[in-house]
Amino acid sequence: MFTATEAVVRRRKAWGAKLGQFRKDKFLYLLALPGILFFILFHYIPMYGVLIAFKKYSVYKGFMGSEWIGLDNFKTLFSTFGFERALRNTIIISLYQLIFAFPVPIILSILLNELRHALFKKFVQTVVYLPHFVSWVVIAGIMFAILSPNTGILNEIARFFGFETPNLMVSKAYFRGLLVVSNIWKEAGFGTVLYLATLVTIDDQLYEASKMDGANKWRQIWHITLPGLRTTVVILLIFRVGSILNAGLDQVFALYNPQVYEVSEILDTFIYKIAFENARYDLATASGVFKSIVGLVLVICVNWIAKKIDSESGII
């Protein structure tokens, strides 16, 4: 047991140690300051607007003057025509992206890591990174040019070999697949950045030791590379599952058209129409709150499962 005086001295020493550590790392905190301010200004302060999800919002009465209506906006949202279809399409498209697009950066990073010609490796990295910096509007124009049934390159090649190709941009059967393929083409290269950074941290002595034991390249990937990527894969998977109700507004909005609304209308486009075409900002906010709650629950659940499987995995 410590006396009161000794306890005060120990607390002062502890605070002194923390203050000394803060002074030591003051430049690191200074570097982090712009990021912290960004999140405060653009992510936390605007959350005040969430209030209108529980109000009958009027632009004339403002946030504070609008009438409180509890959960009525959520009830109206769930019973609105088109919500169920948008929710179903969002989940299906997100699952497609999770199953087919999520593993691609992992595979790509492993292949790039195995390249030994430095110049060729940098060339490939640059080529696969570049589409990330092109907007979805430009990519939509490129895709319309390639897939056009009359003048598209794909159709011209098919005609040369005596075949006819369907118009994929207006086909309900192919449109979701088109979303997945275009997303892989645009984002897979940039998604490899984290995995390549993780692969750099793997000790080369592990590979040298495995070679001495006679392990071939596949054995090295299976027993060294993939375990080295495990933590990063789990963290990114948790974030991806948490955003399962975000199927990609920019992509779908740029590519879809009335003929494929049935399979491409997602929650984000549904919310956009409610908010800007019908001026129902309260309903749109309620939808955003619904998405956030579902995402939070999914993140907690997946993180809990990850921690059960591997105690060193997970984000919290």
C-alpha cells in the first residue's frame, strides 16, 4: 500500500514521463495535426446533420426548428417503393466485388513481388496503378466506346470472326459482371500498394532458409508470403465487409441506364434520387444512418470472428 504522498509523487512521475514522451514526438504529432483537423472538420462536425433523420425536415425551419418525428423517416424509407430492390442489388453487387475483386490485389501483389527484373517490375506497377487516377466518367466513356454494338472495338473483332456480341451496357444478365470487371481494372493495381508494402517487411532470411530446405516457389508463397500478408488481408477484409452497403455510387451512376435499373439500382443511387429529385433530405439522411449502423455491426461481428480465429488479427 502506498501513502497519499507516495501516490501523488508516482502520479506526477507518470505525467512527467508522458509529457517527456510528448515533447520527444512533438514533430510527429505536428505531422498528424492536418489529418486530425480534416477528420474533425469534414467527418465529425457534419454529423450534426444526422439530426434531420429524426425530424420532418423543412428548409424554411432549419435543423432546430423542424418537428421531431422519431423513427417515422425510417419506417417511411423501408416502405418506399424501390428500397427493397436497391438494398438487394447493393448486397449482391458488394458480394460480387468481395468474392471476385477483393482477392485480385493479393494475387497481383504476390506476382509483382516475384518479378526480379526491377525495370520491368516498375513498368508493370505503373501500368496497373494508372487506371486508379482516371475518373469513372472517363472510364464510362471508354467502356461505351469499346462495347458499343455498332462501332465498338469488341463487336468489330467479333464480327471479323463471324460472331455477334450482345450490348453489354444494357444487358441485365451481364451488367453486374461488367461492374465487377471494370472495378478490378480500375482499382486492383492501386489495391496492391498495401500488400506490397507488407511484403517488403518479410525477412529475406526466411526465403533463404526455405530454399536450403528444398522448398519450391509455391511452398515459399504458401508458407511464408501468405502468412506474412494475413494480418493486412484480415484488416482490409473487415473494412470491406463493413462497407458492404456502399456498392460504389460513382461507378454505378456513371455506367447504369434505365434499361438495367432493375439489377443496378443501389442504395446510393436510390438515396441520391430521394435527396435531390424529391428534396427528401430527411429520408436520405435516415438511409445514410441505416447504412452506417449496419456497417458498424458488421465490422464488430467480423472483427470478433477474426479475433476468435487469430488473436493477433482484427482492428480493435
